[in-house]
Amino acid sequence: MFSSALKSFSSNISSNYTIAPQPTSTSGPWKIFDAKKKSTGKAASVFMFDKKSLEPNSASLGGRGSTSGLRKVHEEVLDRLRREASSLARLRHPNILELAEPIEDTRNGGLMFATEPVQASLQELLHDQDRGSRSKQVELDELEIQKGLLQVSKGLEFIHDSAELVHGNLTPEAIFVNAKSDWKISGLGFAGGPNTGNTTKGNAPISLHQALHYDHRLPRSVQLNLDYSSPDFVMDSNVTAYADMFSLGLLIIALYNSPHHSPLETNSSVSTYKRLFSSSASVPNANNNFLSAKPLPKSLLGDALPKLITRRPAGRFSAREFQESRFFDNILVSTIRFLDSLPAKTPNEKVQFLRGLPKILPQFPDSVMERKLLPALLDEMKDRELIALILQNMIAITKRLKSGKQAFCDKVIPALETVFLTGPKGTGERDSAKEAGLMILLENMKTVAENCSGREFKAVILPIIYLALDSPTHAIVDSGLKTLSIALSVLDFSTIKNELFPVIAQVFSKTNSLGIKIRGLEAFKVLCGGKDGEDEQYLGDDLDGIVVEKKTGQSSVVLDKYTIQEKVVPLMKAIKTKEPAVMMAALDVFKQVGRIADSDYLALEVLPVLWTFSLGPLLNLEQFSKFMALIKSLSGRIEREHSRRIQELTATNGTTSTRAKDFTSFGTVPTPNGTSTEDLDDDFEALVLGRKTASDTANNMLDGDWNTTAPTRPSIPASKSSQQTPQSSSFAWSQPTSSDSAPPSAISAWATSPTTTRAVTPDASLSTFASLTPSSPFNNPLQPSRPSNNLASQISSPPLPQQHATGSTIDWSTASKATVNPWIASPPGTAGLSNAPMSGLSPQTGGGIAAMVSNSKSGLSIASPPPSQSSQFASFSIAPPPGRPSIGQTQTQSQTQSQTQINSTFGNGVGLGRMQQPQQPLQGAGGGSGGGQKQGLDKYESLL
């Protein structure tokens, strides 16, 4: 219904205001809608009257003759309603409803005007209390009633004394409660001048005949309410300002009555009204508790109500006298009264009032603080000298309010934005009053953050913090840095990293104050995950066995690792001062960096700085110890992480090689192919003489195929149970002796013994290879029993001395024929020589000599090949190279060197005899028959 009516309206108000589709309250004939001005967004209330509301009662009367008279009555009602709105336009007072837009007619004959935003009329609030509902956020407690009546009396004083008017219809429907919980007077449709004739305004007096006439064709809401009328009107026809005071007394009783209505119930009948006043029992007075169903306050019973509810006007209070009654004689009401008149007070009175206000704030109800005190204080913030004091009181009110967050967001934050963020910037002039208010706001930043959303904090409060950090006053900058921990709990990561941190870094870099420098380091500590105002405990180096439990509640890291390493630490490096306070504050920052940064970064970037700071000349022993504790802790972390990294890499790449282990264990580098140093010397001599060397033979083997036979030098490690003696060099063409025959057990041990050096063959046991067949007739092994026409067959074994029964060569074909192990029956002392036949040493040699031989470290012994050609090792017999006469000489020299080394090792001790073996010249194509071995440069004769 009302939405369709709004669409039919076409006026200035409907085009300039956004009006709610449904009314929020009613007052008499008016429907009140919430509205908002389109241009400014300012809230307002739109009062609407629909002319159709006058028709229902008149339709039941019928009759053509009454139609013209009813139309005239309707016009009178409309004129009265227009006069009501126009009176609001003329009467401007804080306690009279403020008119925003003048009244105007609508296309369907209705009326509308706009006022300041109101919550409801007093009548509607009383009805809500009678129904037990609280649809409006207004609580009519004792203080609220006292405050409201005080405001109404002030409005009446203005109407009576300044405007020289009489309201004439002061009822609960004529009083409105606005958004600030102030009571405002309206309903001036019956207002007029007194009929005493002593006025200067020339206002027309109230027509009592017209006002007291009740027309049943009209709604009661557009007629005078006799239940709140004075007997001066009804019985005396006297129109004075004291009539409104009688109506005010009846209204006060209705506020305390239950249900909330007037003690006079006349049913709009003048005769009933007169009958009630004919008896004192039916008239409100002190004897009958003023006809109230509930007890009235003693302050009202004392002198207020008796001076208002009285038959004679001369005995009543005036509006001013009522304000001075004992009913308002308390500190809370007096505070409100002073606050209402605060703009007219002197600066000293304002300062004194604002300093004392926090002491009595706990006595005020929430509704009064939120709707009365807080808005009144915000209105005074235009006085810059009072900003600091006003902010103190606003913070105190916000802390006490249950709905403080909503009040702070809706009322305080816009005021803060206006005061601190508007106006010219960059003037360079200090505003001491503004800075004092800024200091109060920063000191109460926790309350501010708790009572505003993140969006509002970022939009309004954060720029105020930036303003503080940019202040030339060090105290304000210090307070701004203190608010960091509070701001971090509200802001998001992107805002902190990209907006807040650069500002703090700039303040830290540019300041020349040690206090600001220290405060900046504390801010870095918080940004890196530390806790503001808390001394960090020593983390330890994990070497003392003490486990320190981490404290709960520690804030998480705010900045990311990249920002900390690339921006925070460089700022720390740039510190020039060596003041102990700055150094210790930097130490706390590095403790947090040590928890976050990489170990490599700590080693290369952080530890050098820590060492530089720790060696500051102004640090005492305790401070230096704290630096060293952190250095040890970080060093321990670096060591652990890097050691673990190396272990992981080692496990990934595999174990180290055997050669590296041997080099580390023995301190010597093994020679290639297992050859000894003496062999390398022989190879050098053979090289310069132009002869074929053992290494050349190995290379030839690599160049050939696997069927090529090459000499091998397997080493047989000594065991704990049976130690082996190094063997002398022996070849297939040497003369074997019975004592040099190797038993099968020795050959089996040699075959299964692991090799300790790496050969050119694949890493596998020799037992896994099949017998190798020579691919060339020149590579066949030379055996004494096998006739051959090649040059190798002409080489004979050198003659051996006959004074000893042992030889240094073995005939492999003869040894393979042995079926019985001759060493089984040998004495126990000869067990150590079972696998080591030597030239000039018989099996009967004592065990001591065997032990001496077994302890020898000579590497010249060559393990014996298998005894028979059927063995899998037969193909590995050592064969001399074909067609080279120098080979026999070379092999003889090698054999002589082996015998010489053995003699030098054992000497001429007991049991050994003479072990000298003269070198015999080789017979053959390559050897000479006369003389001894060539000496000096004669050795190189073959090269010439």
C-alpha cells in the first residue's frame, strides 16, 4: 500500500531522497520512513500523510448534505498539519525536531516533509514496553527519562519565552527520540499564542472552541487529546504557558505508570473531563500517588509533580523552574546539562569538564554513553585544542560499551579521518594540538584495532600510523613503531610487506636517534617472528645436553625468507654505531634470522656481521657472551646441516674406491698392474736399452684378444693361522727341484685368495674364466719337455750351485705328477714355508727362519702356477717373448735381484748358509759367453 503510494508521489523529496518502502514508525497521522539523501548520503526521516486516511470514518456517515461540510473539515485538518511542519521550520532549537525539507503536497493530495533521523515517537516506545517488546534500541531507564524530560523542558522554555507560543497538545506522540537518543518536541499543529494579550510576536491565540470540539468523522490522531490537556483549556478557557506545564506533569506520570498512559481517561469527552475534576479522588495528587500504578521517585513526589499537577496556574513551575528542581539534582543529569551547553562554555571550563568526565563515565548507562555522550564529544572535535582530551573520553566510552565496535566504526572512525587525514599535507609546520591527539590514539591502538574491521583499519588507521612515523617528533615516531605488533594482527601479508615494511625501513635508515634506531630493530624483530617486549632465550649449541622447551604463544614469522635475507639483513649490516643498546637489539633480530635463513646464508652473511658486532669496544663481558652463544648456536646448526648434506651426497654417489682407501690407509700410491718399485726400475733400464718391458707386455695384452696369455702377479695376503713366505721368481724353463714342488693345498689357497690390486681383466675371480688357448704359436709357453724350433728353445736354464739342495725354479710338468703331498709329513717348523719355495732354503729350515720370511714385506715373489696342464690355470704360465735374446738376460737379472734382496733380508744367519747365487750368462742368440755383466755405459751398447 505504502510502496504504491510512494510511486504515486512526485516531489522534490522523492527525487532527492532514497526512501524506504515500508514505514519504521508512526506518530499520530504521520507515517515515518527512513531515507537517505542521494547527493550526500546523509540519513533523514520522511513524514508522510495520506489524505485517504481521513475517509473511512466519514464514509459510514453518508448523506449528501454532509459531503461539503466534511470536505471543509478535511481542509482544516490539512491546514493544521501544514502549520505543524511550518512551525518546525520557524522554530530552530536543539530540543525541537529539526526540519530538513519543507512540507510539500503530493499528487494524490497528501503531505510530506523531511526531518533529522528519528527512531520513534515516545508513544511508540511506551507501547513497546507495555507489550514487552524492544523493537527500538532505546531503553527508558531512570537516567534516560531524566535526560529526556530535561530536554523537553528546555524546548518548552524556548517555545514559551522566545517564541511566545503555547504548544497546546503536549503528548507522548508529540515527542520524538532521534538517533542520538535526544528527545525532540514536535506536534505543533495546535500551537498558538496566549490569550492574555501581552505578547510581542503577534501570534494568533489557540481557538479553544475548535480545538475542544471532537468530530467523530475524523480520526482521533488528528484531534486534540483531552487526556493530556490542562483544566485551564477545558474548564477555564484560559490559554497560558502554564497549561503546557500541567500537560508535562501528566506526561511524567505516564512515563512511570503501568501501562504507560495518562492518569486521566476522558475518552475524548469534555463532560467526562469535567466530571473527573469535580472530585479530588479522581484527580492526580500526592494523596493518591498521582494515580500511578507504580511508585514514583521521591524526587518527583517532593516538589516536582506537586508544582506541576495543580489546579491553579499560578502555583505551577515554569519550564525554567522545573529544570532547577531537585528532580534533576544529580551528577549524571548535571553532566548531561553541562555537555549540552558545552559550546557556550569557556576554554578553561571545557578542559576542566573533559578531564573530569572519565571519572563518572562508569555511572552512565550504555544507551546514554552511546547516543548522547559520544556524539556530543565528536561534535566538539572541531576544536583542535580539545582533540587529545576528547579522544581520551571516546576511548574510555568505547571500552565500556557492549556494542562499542559498531559505535566506533559508525561514529568515531569517520571523525578520525576528518581530523587527521583531511586538510593540506606537507606544510612542514608542527601542529602541537594535533600531535597530542595523535599520541593518545597511538597509545590506545589496541582498543582501536579491537573495535574496527580490517578494511577500516587499513583505510583509515594505517594512514594515521604512517602520519605518526613521518612526524618530526621522536616521541610520536616511537609510539608509532610500538603499534607494529598490533597492526600485524589486523593487516594481511601483502600490505605488511609492500606498504608497512618499507616505511619502517625508511624510518630506521634515516633516523639519527638511538632510541628510534632501537625501536626500529625491535620492529624488525617482530616482523621476523619475535615477540614484542620479550627477551629471547639462548637457543644453545646442542652440545650441553640441555633441552629448552619452546614457549607457546610466540608469534609466527611475518615476512618471508627472501625479504628477511635480502632486505632486513642488509639494513643490519649498515648499522654504524657500536652502542651496546643498539648491538643487543640487533642481536635479538639475528636470533630470529637464525631460525629462518638458510645455513649457507648464515655462514656467508650473518656470522661475519655477528663477529663484527661482538668485537665492539663498548660491550661488556655479559653482552659479549650472548653474542658468542648465538655464534656457537648458528655454527652448530651450519655444521649439522652441512654434514647431513655431505652424507646424503655420499649415499647418492656410492662408496669410495678401494684405491682411495688404500692411499689413505698406507700413505703410498699403488703401482700400476701390481708391479713393485724394483720392477719399475728394471722397466726403465730395459726401456733405455731398447728391450721389451713388462708393461709393454701388458699393453700388448690389452691390444690383443682374451686368448693372449700375459704374466700375472697375484699377491697372496698372509693369514693368521698360516703365514706365507714370499716366493722367488720362477719361470717355466727353469730347472725344478723336488723341494720347490708346490703341494695341491698351496695351489688351492692361491687360486681362491682374493686379489688386492686391480688388473686389466674384469673384476671377477680367476676361477670364473675358462682355459685360455694361445692364438699364435709364438705365444705358446715354453716347456722343457716340449721340443720347439724357435729361438726360445735355445735358451737354457742357468747353472745353479750344488752346495744346496734347493732351487729357485719349478718344473710345472714334474710338479703336476706328484700324487702325495710331501708337506704333510714335514716337521711343524716348516709349515710356514709350505707356499713359499725360495732359492737356497730347504724345507728343513727352522720355524724361526720361516717367521722371518713371513714377516718380510718383499713384493718380488710370484705365485706358482698350477701343477698340471689340465688345470684351469695352465694357460697363464709365463712365457718368454719370441725372438728376443735380451729377454733371457732380463729374466736372469730379475731373478738375481730377487735372490739378492732375499739375501739382504735374511743375511747370513744361522741355518741359511751361503745363499749367494752368482749370475750366469745366458746361452743363446742374445747372450754372450764370456765375461760378466757389462758395467757403466757398456750396458747401452745395444742402442748404438
